[in-house]
Amino acid sequence: MFKGCDMTIASKGISYKILLYVVLCSSVFTLLATAFQLYLEFAEESGGIDDNIQHIEQSYLKIIGVDVYKLDNEHLELIMDHIVSEKHIVYVEIKESIKGREYITSKGSTTFSKDVLKTYPITFKYGKKVINLGEMTIVASYDGIYKQLFKRILRILIINGVKTFITSFFIFLIIQYALTRHLTRIVSSIKTTDPKNFQPIVLDRKTKNPDELDHVVSSLNELSNNVMSYLKQHEIIEDNFKKAYVAKTQFLGHVSHEFKTPINAILGFSDLLKTDYSIEYVEKIQHSGHELLEHIDCIITLSQLDDNSMSFDEEVFSLNELVDKVVGGVNFLDNRFKLFLDKTLEELYLGNRGHIEQILNALLYNAIKFTDNGQINLMISKITAKDELTKIQFCLEDTGIGISREFMSEAYLPFSQEDDSLQKQFKGVGLGLTLVKKLVDALNGHVEILSVKGKGTTVTVILYLEGANNGLILEKVKSQRKREKLHLASQT
């Protein structure tokens, strides 16, 4: 009957909750109904006490007056026994006043609670004269009512509890069979189905008229078909985007190479013009040419990184010489720029000098561009040395305009600037941090940016380089420098 039903899931799902709600609601309703019923019975029983006391007053009070007047104590005690035997009457006391002396006669127990206490005068009418003989006190208790009601409470709760349990259990089974097992089937189908190869959900049930569950399944199947259609369209769009991106990258690479050749010629002729009196103008031409050449180199590098055509040939280089070359172009900053170089760093390292130089140039260029009058600090330190690799940290701090927290996730995107108005104020194409990020990742390093809008930016680059301070490496350095000199001589 319950084939295909996952009891573990269902017992913790809707069936379990509905069972809990039914039990709670039934229990509350049973308690309220029981309390109301007990209240009515208590009111009826307590009203019966008043009727009994009124009956005693009407039936026994005159007889008691006669017995007291005649001093018929035997009959008086018999009457008192009858009174105590009345329902819920627990105690009766007769106080006689004869010739200034009081005599007390009582029947019953005083250990019960005195919930109702009535006192009546005992009189005897002798002719026209009414003689006061004393008083009678009657005590009634609710203890008997409470015991009776307690037994009824236990009986009602047991009967209703059994009824509630049986009813709730059958409701649980019905919900389990009619609803929960189908919901479990739907969830299982959704979890195990491949979004790209969706199979329609089919439930093991037969209904003449579609109900809410059928509508849910129909809607899910329709939604899944829409998702599949969207994924296919997305794949087509993504494929076209990748093709367009590759085409754009190739285009930029070709155009950059076309620009680089005439610019090199301009720079060469500018060197010859330095012997003339227009040195100042020639230096400006050279500066502009170098700046444009750096931008083109940046575009070429990004293009090569994107199409995996970048070469990462390692060479032995002097870190001090590399840093001197990079910071040599920022002498115009005077006291605004400070360099902190760790003295424990080795002189020679084996690595990709050109790309490290590109990284530092890009970082310095950005810091200078966005820091008008503030301070720029470059700190290079050795963190750790493990095996043959040295962990070196390049940390560049500036007190420029900074980057907002909202824009931080887009800082590495190409051609991106936080504010379009900055494009006119600060020149550049927006590729500096993109180049740094991609080069550092290609060198198996790590880069981190910490920035506060209006206060400045700190960029930390971690690279792993191999120390090269030994005889064999030194010989390689000498031969390498000799090849460089021969290459320069051949060009001249």
C-alpha cells in the first residue's frame, strides 16, 4: 500500500508535523471540553449541597427544637445521624443553652475542609411564646466532589487520549500515502536529475480530476524545461562570447605589434636629435613614446596571457639592479617616495625578471597616478626561505584616492575605473591591476589589495624566487651580461 514511501524522510517532514499538530489541537480541545464539563458538574454538585442544607433546615430543625426542649437526647442523636448521612454533609453540631449553661453535641468529622458552613437558631414555640434553646451548625465539604471529579478526569483523559492517538495515526497514514510519498518522489527526482538532461517527473498515482499536487508537478516540469532551454541558450551565448573575446585579443595583439614598430623608430630618431638645441622637446617626445610603448607592452602581455602564448623563461638577475631601474623613474617625487629594501635579501635570484619589472612598474605607475601630494612607500622584504625558494613580499603603500569597498570586486577587471569622471582626470586605459593580477598568478604568486576610500591603498605581492648566489650561477650571470653587450653592439 505504501510502496515507494521513504519513511525516514516523511517521518521528519509534513506527515510528522501534521501528526504533531493534530495531537496538540486534539489535546487542547479535549482539555478545554473536559474542563468545561467538569465545571458544569461541579456547579451541579455544589448546588446540590445548598439543596441538602435547605432540606435539612425544613425537615429537621423543628424536630430538633422539640427534642432539645424535651431533653430527648436519644432521638436527637438519631436525627443528627440522618443529617450527617446526607450527601456532602460532614459535620453537625448542636449547642444547647439551658439555664445559662451550654451543652454541645456533635456528629461527623472535622478533618474535612469547611467549604460551606451554616448556623441556624434552635427554637421551641410554647403557646405564643418562642423559646430560644441554642443553635445548630451544619458543615458541608467539597472534598467528595473533588474526588469524584478527579476520577472522571482520569477516565475522560484516558478515553480521549486513546481516541486522539488512533485518529492521529490514521490521519498520518493517509497523509503519508496521499501526499508525503509523492513529495519525496519529487524532491528525489529534482536532486538526481541532470539539469542538462532533465527527465519529466511522473508520480505513481491515478486521479480522475487533477488536484494541487498534479499542478505542482506540471509547474515543475514546465520550469525545468524552461531552465534547460535557458542553459542551452546560455551555452551558445557563452561560446560566442569566448570566440569574440579571443578575436578581440588577437586583434589587439596584432594592432599593438603594428604600433610598436614605428614607435621604436621614433624613439631611435629622438636619440639622434638630442645633439641639437631642441633637447627639451626631444625628451618630451621620448617620454611620451616610452609611456605609449608601456601601454602597448601591457596590451601585448595581456593578449599573450589570455591565449597562453606567453613565455616564462627564467634568467639570473640582480634584484637590487631591477629595483634601482624601476624606482629610477620616480626621482621627481623627491621626499614623497621612500624605498625600504630588506638587507637579508640575496643579490642574485633566478626568475622571470621582465615580468617582475612589469609588475613593479604597473604598481608604481598606478600609485603615482592616483596620489597627487601624498606619500608612496615601496617595501621589499624576505618572508621565509624553504628548500631553494625564497618567499619575497613586495608591498606598495600610497595615500591616494583609494578604492571603495563596493568597487573592490571589480578592481582586477580590464578597462575598469570606479568613476567615469576619473578617466579625464587620471590618464590610462585601466589595465594596471589586471596585468599585475594575471602576471602574479602566472608566476604562481599571490596579490592582495587593502584600500580605504579617500585614505589610500596597499597592494601586497608575494613571489617565490630561487636564490642564485653560488659560483655556477655567477658564471651564468657573466656570460649573460656578455651576450647582452654583444647584442647592443650589433644593434649600433
